[in-house]
Amino acid sequence: MTALLAEDVHKSYGRRHVLRGASFEANAGQLVAILGENGSGKSTLLRILAGTGELDRGRVERSGRIGYCPQEQVLYPYLTIDEHLELFARAYGLSRDVAKKRGDALAARFDFAARRRDVVEELSGGTRQKLNLAIALLHDPAIVLLDEPYAGLDIESYRAFVAWAEDAKRDGKCIVVITHLALDRDRFDVVFNLRDGRIRAGDA
Amino acid sequence: MLAMRERARRVTTAARLLLKDLLRRRIAVLLLFVVPALFDAVVLATTASRSIRVTLGTLADAVEPTGIAAFDRLGSLFLDAGVRTVDERRLSLVFLGTAAVSFLACFLAFNLAHRRREADARLVHAGYRAHEVLLAKLIVLVGLVLLLAIYETAILSPWVAPRQVGLVVAGLFFGGIIYGCLGMLVGALVKQELEGIFLIVLLTNIDAGWLQNPIYYAHSQRQGLIRSLPGYAPVQLAVVGALTGDAPHGTLSRALVWTAVALAAALFAFGARIRPARPERARLRWHYANVLVVAYAIWFGAFELVGRWAATLHTVDLTSAWDRAVPLVPAFVWPYEATYVLPLLSLVVMRDWHRFNVALVAFVIANLTAFVLYVLVPIAYARPELGSSLAERVLAMEYAADFHPGANKLPSMHVAMSWIMVCAMWGQAKNRLVDAGLAILLALITVAPIFVKQHLIIDVVAGVPWGLGSYWVAERAYRRLVAKDATALEGLARVFWFRRFG
């Protein structure tokens, strides 16, 4: 079942054409990678897929709730991990019990339970990234869009992420990961290359 | 009811956590308590306690001189010029207290908006409504400003002994809230933190920290300019409340107007920053609203230029017997003015934006061809005397803004451009009632210039085919120039050689 569809997506910043008709399709239960060089427009594409960025032309369809983890750690500097989870649980419309259960599960999986009462300013880059991820996953979305999710993660956390991705696939989630590293491309069901603002059929 | 309660919970949760996020920054809390006390300490250490005469503009009676010397001299004996003898130290304490609250509120609101705007946008993307986040920010801001105003009044009181405490708190509060909103506006607009801080320091210092000082105001050559600034009403409220038992005139309403303006600007700018991606129609509407502003500015400049030149040439009067027979009906000024609203209306009803592009091309054709005739046949004719009703006063403004002795009349661009706009809008709303309304409005706009004596019958009769012909030519030219599968923005770029959207 198609979970995410992008057709002929165009995006320009002034005279710079970043996306020139990028199209792709991702299904439920798939782990998809979008590869590309620095500045190739991967993050722009993901923002458009997530609905935070506007496209100039084209069409995007989503068949479920989105969980979006941006590349930058977009967090409140003086709120604790728990306060972030509380605030975003409200945004997602989760009940207190469900939010607590999911927060605990994510804290255990990504190993940040001990730092839950620390404010973001006091956290390491890796722990901030875990929180960044946890916020995107808190509401158990059907489509997960992750922009460079391993940035700053240590090897154990990376393994935890891979294990989570495998479980999520089995649960029928569609996971799209943006990365400029092609080292672990074997883990993905589908790999797209974004070049010159386009994803061609042959690139998959 | 349940939805309302849930929304209230969302807003209170956001407000509570945003407040925590702000106040955990130790420097912010330190500033909140230290800066007002520091300002007061500086005044106490440096300013003498002595009597000085100052002008409190808000206490002055506003009267127009009659022109009869004896009356004016007599009047000046009884009228209040706002001059008061006050203690310089007490005055400085209140004035700088207001400046301190304004500056702090501006700084806090900037902090609340700028550093967190990406996180706020993420919150909106996650499910918060943009207005819920804005409301939460506003609650935090209002709460902090109120606390600041009360704190400042409390630390001033031993030295100032305010005569009207309520007015002092109100002045400090309004200073904080107006500058808080301006701080939020700056936080939404600027990219880097440094330029934002520079801007808010500059803004608050020049207005609240300098020009609004009653000592400076008394000798200023531009008191009207100072009165129009955002810091005027808050400082006047606080100073008048602290040092006199008088009631300031119209200051509260001035403070409320500035609050409303600053608040609307801040909410609009910040809301635009954190809103999620807009659907295509809303995006295009916004693009074309910008295009419209630019088009208006260019048209206005060109029309003025040609008109001013044509008015210097030898003019002719083409007034016919029919024109003389038509009475002046001032009420037609309203449909006359409605022509300026038509393009805005098009932003609401338009679906096929290519037609908007065609209308823009038609405007260019209609104007350029008309300009030739304006220069060849500049028309001037006598205008009727006007009364004092609202419609006549609006009409008087139109007459005053027109070219003298006359120009830019044949053909009526007022009529031509309205016909072009309605051609573009026709059928776009997919609603016959809207089309019927447009037809009636167009009919009224077409005859209005004759009844308000802004145009002669011949101008209007020429204006209709001028508009229709221009639209016809523009449509054909557009079809030739723009590919069938091009988007409206690409079409716009193609016809105006405007590369941004190409």
C-alpha cells in the first residue's frame, strides 16, 4: 500500500532550483533511504514531504500521520526531556497515560532515561538527537521521516535505532531516512538517489 | 465544550512550559529584577532634587486659535498648556522606570520569539494550532509585563510617592506591552540574534529612553512627531499619575491603539513564521497579493508622472450639454471608491490565476495606450462646490488629489481597469450570485465617475471599450507567449520577463 507519494516536486530558493521534478513512492512496511550529496536538496524534499516546507509545483500525498525528525535539533533550550515529551504529547493529542507509556518506552529503547529531568542546554549532542527522535516517534506515526537521524549518535544508540527501524517495519510503518552516507544502504528496502534536483526511475 | 476544554489545556500547558523555558535562563531573571533597580539607583545617585518646569503634553488643552487676537489672549489665560512644576528626581525616576519596563519587555518578548521560533513551528506541525501557540506566548508576555509594572511601581514608591498609583501601573504596563509586542515583531522578522538585539536597544532607547522625556519634550520642535510614537502614551500616563492629580486627555485610547497595532503586527509576523505549509491556493493568493502591491505602486507612479506632465500642457474642456444636465450625486463616491477594492476581491474569488496574469497585461496595455491620449488631449473642466457631508468630504479629497487644472481623463482608467478586473474575475467564483453582484458593482462603478464629476461622459464611454479591448488583446498575447502546461507563476514570469518563478 502506498504510504507516501511525491510527484513532480519543484522547489526554488530565489534563482536556485533545488528540486526539479522529484518524484518517488514509498510503501507501508518499507525502510526507504534518500541519498544525495551535501546541498542536493534532500532536506528540502523531506520538509516538503513532512508538510513543513512549501513546494512551488507538484503533488504530495500521505496516507497516515507523519512523524518528522528535522536535521537540526529543534528544541526548547531550557526545558527538560520530560517537559518536551509533555508538550509534544499535548500537541499530538495523547492522553497522559499513553504519553507516559510511550515516553518510557522510547527512553528505555534509546537509553536516555537517566537524563529525563535535565534541560536541553545540559545535554550532550547525542542525547539531544535522541530527544529529537523521540519527539518524532512519540505519537506512533504511520509515516516516519528522519533527516540524518544518526547525527551525533554513538554506536550503541545507532544499533538501538536500527533495531527500532526493523520493529517499525514489521509494524507496517513507512520509514524514510535522509542520509548523505551510503555505508549502510543494504539495510534499506529501497534506496533513491537525489541528483540535480531529480529522482529518476533508474535511480531507485 | 470538550474541545474548548482541550484547547484551554493545550494553551495553559504551552504557556506554563514556555514560561519555564524563558525564566530558567538565569540572565533573563537577573535582568528582570536588577535592571529596574539599577535605573533607579543611577537616577538617585546622579539627579538633584529640585523644581523644574516641564510640559506634559497629555494635560494640554487642544484648541485651535480663533485668529482674533483678543480672544486667543483671553483663552490662553484659562486654557491649560500642560506646563507643571515638578521635582526633577521624581520625574526622572518615573520616566526611566517606564523606559526600563519597556526595554525589558521588548528584550523578553524578543527572546520568547526569536530563539524558539523553529521549535514553535515544530510544535505547530505536531498538532498545536498556530493561534494556540501565539495565545500561550501572549499569556506569558502579559503576565511578565504585569509583574514588571507592579514591581517597578513598588520600588519607585518610596522615592516618588505616586499620587495616582493606578495610572502609574497602567503607564508601565502599556509601555511593557507595546514594546513587548514590538520585541516579538523584531524576533519574528530578523534572522540573527545580534541584529535583533541591536534593533530593540535602538528602538527603545530612542523613543522610550530619550524622546519621551518630558524635559526634552518641552523644548522639542516636533512635539507632534513625539506624540505619535509608541512610548508617548505610556510615559505620559506614568508621569501624570505619579506627579499630578490630573486626568490625562485621550492617553488611554492612544495607548490602546498602539497596543492593538503592535499586537496585530507581532501576531501576524510571528504567526507567518510558525505556520505549517499552506495549500497551493493560499500560497498563490499570497504571491499575487505581493504582485498586486508592486503593480499598484508602479501604476501609481507612472499615472502620477504622466498626469503631472499632461497638466502642464494646453488643456481642453470637452464638457457637453449632457454632462451639465447630470447632477452631482455625492453618494456615488462609494461605488467610485469601490474600484480600488476590486483587485483585492479578485484575490478571494480567483481560481485560474492565469486570468489574473492576463488582467495585469491588460492593465499595462490599457495604461500605455491611454497615456498617449492623455498627453495629446489633456482635459480640464470646472468642478462643483462641495458641502460637508462625509461623502462630500471624501470627494473633496479626490478632487484635491487630482491633477490641476486637469489631466488623465479621456479615457477613464477608473472604468477601463474595473472592466478588465471583472473580465478576469467573471465565472471564477463558480457562483451566479457572485457574478450578479460583480455585474451590479461594475455598473455602479461605471456610472459613478459621471455623478461625482470625476469624469465626463465621453471619458466613461471611451473607458469601457478601452478596458474590454485591452483584455481581448492581452488574452491573445498571453496565449501566444505562455505554454499551455505552464503554471500561473511561470506565466507571470514569462510575460513580464521576471525570472524568479521561471
